[in-house]
Amino acid sequence: MSMQNTPTPIRFFMGANTPGGFVGYLDDLYDPADGWRAYLIKSGPGTGKSSLMRRVLEQMANRGLEAEAIFCSSDPDSLDGVRIPALKACIVDATAPHVIEPKYWGAVEQIVNLSACMDARRLHESAPQIMEATAACSALHARCRKFLGAAASLLGDSCRIAASYTDPEKILRSAARIAAREFGGRAAQPGKETRRFLSAVTPQGLLTFHGTLQALCPRIYSLEDEHGASSRLLLEELRRRALEAGLDVISCACPLSPSDKLEHLLVPSIGVGFTTSNPWHKADFPVFRRIHAARFTDTEGLRSRRQILSFNRRAARELLNEAVSIAAEAKRVHDTMEQFHIAAMDWEGATILTGWVVAEFDELAAEAEARPAEDRF
């Protein structure tokens, strides 16, 4: 199959830098009880982890299989994982800050040990420089989180102010109407929730994978809410009702909220999605319906607080811009660390290991294709 005809991968972030540290929903990547297999890559920076996963992604796309590409929020051009739902198989960078250790050695997880291809003696000679760069990178990420925390505090203050002028009962009634139209009634078994990050603060700025939302959910409701008071309550109620209706959902939290405030809600099985549109990530594409927070808000009362809201907005933007600059500096330091490992790698060995992993996925795909049509994928 030509690449022109291959499926477009669905993109999420593995995790995100938040005011409280790195958060990643690692337990949601694969389900051992549901027959999943996981290939866990262990190695240092610059040792070909992302390239290996990209090979798997390309090969499975060539076979026409839908894939979920998990990207690194510290380097959005780099892969942190690839999931192939039809095969119940994934391959993941299982090193810090998203450490995953096998729970069921061999039965579910296999280690892909790229570190075996490193010349440890050569790296040891550069140990002082590597340790210095590692410490500098950690310090920059810690500083970045401080700026994220300061911005989150201001945005949280604006959200609390807006909430005091918001009618929650009106929001709940609106959610009930939408749920009745889109979800149907209560099911015997609740749906399953998967957690992901669709947005993240990265060295390239505040990024949101709106393309994923559009690919999975042709019918999108955009919640136009600068302060997040209305959208938060509306999304939480819609999430609850979708799960009660037996629908599987993908819940995407805001990386600037310490309390997992929902920012996006996807219900792929029915092609319906809900996204928060605000100055930080605007839904500036065609949607099914736009719901404005003003319909739930005492706008006159809120206008009386416009001075402090305006201050919070400006200050938060400056703090977030600085967080992005620090994240970019952290990436430059990380790139320096990678150079030590690149020079110390046995790339022929890494190529052999990559070939083995791709062959493993090819074998899983061939086994799936050999099953009777009704049992396939």
C-alpha cells in the first residue's frame, strides 16, 4: 500500500509538564487484562528510540492499520509511543520521566534494550559533562513548572471569579439536553474512560492536536469559554452522562490545572467531541455547534470584574511565554546530552534490534489478518 493511502495516525501527548510536575496517564496506554502486548524501550537520549517507533508506525500504516502516535511534550517532533489498537499492541519509551516497568514479564511486556547498543566505556569518559547537562536540564524543567504554576494560579483566579457569576443549574440542563440528543439512555454497563493529553506547553508553544479531535469526532461542539468556569462543569456532566450511557470516552485534562480540569471530551464511537475554545487554544475551524459561556453567565456582573480579569490574562500570557522559552532552553540542553550518546552508539546493532521489533509487529499483523473475517481486528 502506498503512503498516500495509509491512515493518518491519531496524535496525543504521552504526558505534560504541569504546575505539579510531569503528569502522564501511563496506566491507560495498554490493558493486560484485555490481551494487550507492550514493548518497553529502555535506553538513554539520542539512542534511536523515536526512530525505532517511527519505523513501526510507518510499517503498520503501510499495512493499512490505524495507529495512535504518542508525542513528547518536551519535543513535539519526537515520538514517545505508538499504539495499534487493532493488534492490541504498543511500543513505548519507558524511561524517565514516563517510567514503565513490566508487571507481567514476557506474558504482556517485553523490554527493547537499546542501551545494549551503547558503548558504556566511551560514555563513562564523558560522565562529568553528561551529569552536568542532566542537572541543568532538570533545573530548567523545574523552573518551567514554577512559571506554569504562577500562570495557573492567575487563570484559576479568573475561573473562580467567572464561576461566581455562572448559573450551574442552567449548565446542567444544557448538558442534559445535549446528552439526550447525542448519547441515548442509561446502559446496563458503563462505558470505559481513557485519559490523554490533547494539549501541552511545549518548546514550540502551547500546542493542541485539533486534527485528532477532527479525525475522531466529525461532530464537534466548541465551548467558547475564556475563563473555563462554564466549560468545566459542562464537560464533567457530559462525561458522566456518556459513561452512564455505556459509551467509551477519551478525557483530556488541562495541563495548567492541578485538579484535572477537563479541556476536551471525545466520544469516538459516535463521532462526537467537545472542545474548549479560548485564547490559549482556539477552535478556529468549522464545528457542528458553538456554545458560548455568556449564555450561562451574568455578563453585567462579570464585566464589573474586567480590570482584574484583564490583568490576569496579560500576566498569565507573559508567564506562559516565559515557560515556553525555558522549555526551549531545556530542549537545547537535552540535545547536547543526546550528542554524547549518538557518538557512543553501535548503530548497526540498533538497526538489527529495530528490524526485530518491526518483524514482531509484522507477525502480529499477519496473525490478525489470518483470522476469520468476523474475528479480525
